[in-house]
Amino acid sequence: MDKEKIKEKKITFQAPRGMHDILPADEPYWERIENAAKQLARTYGFGRIETPILEFADLYKKTAGEESDVVEKEMYVLKTKGGDVLALRPEYTAGVSRAYLEHAMSRMGQPQRLSYFGPLFRHERPQLGRYREFTQLGFEVLGGVNDAIYDAEVITIAWDLLSELKIKNPLIKINSIGCRVCRPIYKKQLQNYYRNHERELCEDCGRRLKNNPLKLFDCKNAQCQPFKEKAPNFLDKLCSMCTTHFKEVLEYLEEVGIPYEVDHRLVRGLDYYNRTVFEMFADGKEEELGALPAGGRYDYLMEMIGGHLTPAVGFAAGVERLIMVMKAKEIVPNGNRLQKRVFLTHAGDTAKKKAFLLLRDLRKAGIAVSEALAKESLNAQLRAADKEGIGLALILGQKEIYEKSVIIRDLKTGLQESVLLDKIVEEIKKRLK
């Protein structure tokens, strides 16, 4: 019994599998990505939308597809005390579309340009770049007319996002998966082709062949790759309208000098996509992380949830994946919080109280200040400043209180000078600029 009690005391809590903490060291990356997304939203005229983390589970069943991996394997579903069956948000597009219908946004100026940034939840196998709780940013264009220029616009925004984050030479893979007219013809041809290899397919592909043959292209199993290579080309089966639409998208991208690679095997994992689909990869190759920005057109989604046929196109990007790529490429976020901070120190009890007042005055003036006022030793405080990587220290001692001044010390060179307290804000701002 005593051994069991000792064992219980040793148990420590950890984040649930697939969930992760965001630590202060990563904050500059998150801030950089969110600021880049906000700036692009302002530049392109997108308004912010935020949908509930919980939605009715049927919303995703109708839009993503009953047999999609998201619905069948990955959704976190719960039943409320009132009997409602809800799901933690596994993706944004369905909720944004629901909000568009619920709030009659079709009566507003069209198209509606909407952006978002928030957490999603999918119960999938945790691996590099994949979490069960993760964050996405995205841009959606809903309503208006079905014009290829909007497809090109969202691809351009995704390209600009990577450029803003200094992720160079991304590869864009792009395809058209047709419409209600031409897609059934291709799906039939694809099923006929794969049936000749049905016994050689993995278990998941055997199920996909019967229920949703386009998902065969999503398979990463090595035994299924040879069949994908020789599968019929979707682009050969597009109707004239889809062919024209896709050709125009590519022409717009060429017009602005954005390179791309047409991949006739590219599909997206959710049922609501039609026509243009695309994915972007770092370094011009598919890394273990998978796609960065990715998305496409989804003109039929509104009909699935009770609305009318509504042209729509958009993309999303996983923030954690972007951070991993930035770190792998040693991209340091601009505006690192440690580069523009000062460190306030004191020497003596009286100086400690005055330092607390000065600390408040500096922060009111918009100056970021770190401190270790609980440490009594000046050397210990300066070591703390060095550990944070801060290059500028303020030293307040008995003499400085009497002279109404403060010492500014450059911790890299060791040079220091005394500045009057009523000039300190101006002097610090000048040095940090």
C-alpha cells in the first residue's frame, strides 16, 4: 500500500497525446505569421470572421462526406445534456459557409471576402507537422460570380503569405477535378481502371474504390503508388466549361509570374471541392510535413447545407507547419521581442521602490521592459538580462535617486552614461529605434 502511494505521488501530468503547448520562445513566430495574415487581409480587402469551436456534427457529415477520413475517423464528437450531437471544429470552410447562410451575407456586397485564424481538432495519428489540436489561418471568397480570377486571387494570397514569411521557392501543384457534368464520367473510368488491380490495393483503397474513387489519389501506401502513376488523366475528361475555367486560372497565374505544376492526380480530402484544387510545398518538393497553404473551389457546398448554388473558393494553412518550415530554414521572425526591450536593475532597497515606479512609467510610455527586481544583487540582475539576450540595461542606485538620473549601460560594449530621469523615455526610444 505504501509503495502504491509513493507511485501515485510520482505521477506527473502531461499534455494529451497530439496536443501541444505554445511556449514563450515560439511567440515571435506566431506573432509574425498572424501579423502577415492580417496585413494580407487588409491589403486584399478581407474581413475577419470567427465561427464557434463547436458546430453540429451533421454540418461536417453533409459537407466533408460521411465516409471521409475527417468524419469517419478524426472528428471529436460529443452529446450535450440537451441531446444535441456536436463536433469540435475539424475544419473552417463548412462553418464559414454556414455563417454566410445564417446571417444572409448574400444580401451584402458580393463576393464576401473573409479571413480567419484559430484552432481546429482532428483525432488523427500525431506525426511531424500533424497535431490533434492545431491552428489554421485561411482566406475565403464567397458569392458573386464563378470567375477564374477569384481562384487566381486566393492562390496569389497564399503565394504572398509564404513570401512574407521568407519561405522561398515554393512549388504550387494545381489541378481541376471538374464539375457535376464531367466528374461522374471520369469517376466511372477510374473505377473501371482500378478494378483490374482491386486485389492488390490496400484495405483503405479497396473501400475508396467502391465509395469515392477520387480518394484513391490520396493514398500514401507504397503498394498503391504504381497504380496511381498509370491512372487515367482527369484533364482529358473535363467538360468544355471546366477546361476553359482551368485554362483561365493558369493564364492569370502566368500573368503575375507565379510558377505552377499541373498535377492531374491532385485531389483534396473533402467532398465539397470542385474544379480548381491546389497545394503548396516548401523547397519545390513534397516534404514530410505535407502541404502548406492548400485549398480550392467549392461551389456546391452551400447547396449541401440548405442554400443555393454559390460560387466559392479559398485556402487554409496550418500555422504549426509554417513555423516548422521557418525553423528548418533558420528564418528568424522580424521584430523579435528581445531585440527591442530594456532591462531595469536596482541597487539597494530605496532604489528598488523607485525602480518599481520607473518600471510603470516606462511601460506607460510603450517601452517593453524586463526586470529581476526580486534579486538583490546587481550582478545577478545583469546576468538575468544577459540570459534573456537583452543588450540595454538601466541601473538605478542611491546616487541616481539623489541626482534624479539613471544609468544606461550597453551590455555588449560595457559603455554607459547617466541620463536625467525626465529625458530617459526619449533617450531609450532613440536607442531602440
